[in-house]
Amino acid sequence: MKNPCFEFSRAIIRKPAASITEGLRAIDTGPPDLTRMTAAHDSYAATLRETGAEVIALSALPAYPDSIFVEDTALCLPQGAILMRAGAPTRSGEVYEMAPVLYKMYKDVREIKGPGTIEGGDILVTAREVLVGLSERTDQAGVDELAALTADWGYKVRAITIPPDVLHFKTDCSLLDANTILSTQRLAASGCFDDYNVIYTAPDEESAANAIRFNQFVIMAAGFPNTAKRLRDSGYEVREIDNVDCAKLDGGMSCLSLRF
Ligand code: CIR
């Protein structure tokens, strides 16, 4: 039987638009390059497809500069999908673009109605619980509404305080298998992963923490050789993708897809 936390048959991605230069970022390190980002996005999609999964590539949405980061719009679970409610005002319309796609694929689609906010980048689903980071984008009311919406599907939701200046919970962690998490030291220091095996990102490689386990691969940003080695030494089949331009917008491997 498949483990729904990391064995997937489909992924949804969205092509980057020229407006990515207007995307949100904590620190401005210069504009992302559309040509390079598109090439990296194509190799991300090809890697997902290489596992045998179907990849649904949605058209670019110039009106939403951050819309390439589809993960934030929804939580896809085997039982159904939950539409998120963005904490970033410029991103709140993205969910209405994703909703019709998910209604076609799922019988049960539920919706965070508010007043709380919650973004997919703050949610890590493991084999036994749903962990949600309290961030600038996700508040306790959003977590409570998610817990209420998923209770009848049997999910236990646990809220986690994340370090300051970290955009999303999963900026700093990823699920590697049923019981193993890749994390930065600064996030795991709170004890939030004490019940899991943890592989830490290598020193000065915190930005490697946002990876995805997608079927047989761990897909991570290129440029973090020591973390990649740790993962390979632990037996994972690692694929590295250029993330230079998404990183300028604080985005990474998980942000670029909805996986189910
Ligand atoms: C934002 O600030 O919303 C985007 N520039 C980056 C979103 C990254 N998404 C994610 O971590 N799931």
C-alpha cells in the first residue's frame, strides 16, 4: 500500500509568469530571471514525471506574481482537499484560481473560511499527525479551522512555534519518510520533532531544508553539497534542482507543487 505522505501519483504545478519580478520577498537580492526560473521549473516537472507521476501544469497567472508557489493554496489529502486562506493579501486570489482544478479532482473539497489565515507552506503532514507552523502567514484561528475541517478524516493537528524571520514552517523542514524529517537546527531546537528521526541540514546550509520526498526521490535545491551528502549517506536517492531564482522570492522545492 502507498504511504500517502510521500508516495504520490499526481502533482499540480503552475508555470511562472513574467510578473515574478513583483513577487514577495523578505530581502531584495535582485529580480528573479524568468528564463532561468522557467528552465529550473521544467527540470523540476521532469523529475516529478520521472517517478511515474502525472504532472498537471497550469498556465501562468500574470495577475499573481507568486502564483508559481501553488503549495500555499491548498492542502491535498487522500480523503479530500482543503482550500487555504492566504495570510499575504496579494496572494489571497490565488486560491480561487486553484479551486476549480481541485473540484474536478476531488469529491470532497473543503475551505478555510476565516477569519484565520493559513498557507500550505506551513503544513507538514506525517504518517501520524498534521504539524502546522504559526508564522506571519498562519495564525491559531487558521490552525483551529484546519483541525475542525480534518477531524472527521481522523487527523490530529499540532501547532508549532517557528523561529522568527522564517517565512513558513516548511522553509525549515521536510518529510523524508514515515518517521524521518530533514530540519534546520534552529527549528528542531524547540523539540517539535522529538518523536521523529531527524537529519539536520549541514552548517550554513539552512536553505536546503525545504526539500520534498516524492516517490523514490528526495528533491532538493542545488548548491548544498554537505546536506545532499548527508541524505545520500542515509540512503536517499537525491535529485538537485536549480533554485536560485525561486530563492530570491523565498520559495523552494515544496512550494512549487501540490502533491497527491
Ligand atoms: C511568498 O512570500 O509568499 C512567496 N514569495 C514565497 C512562497 C513560498 N511558499 C512556500 O514556502 N510554500
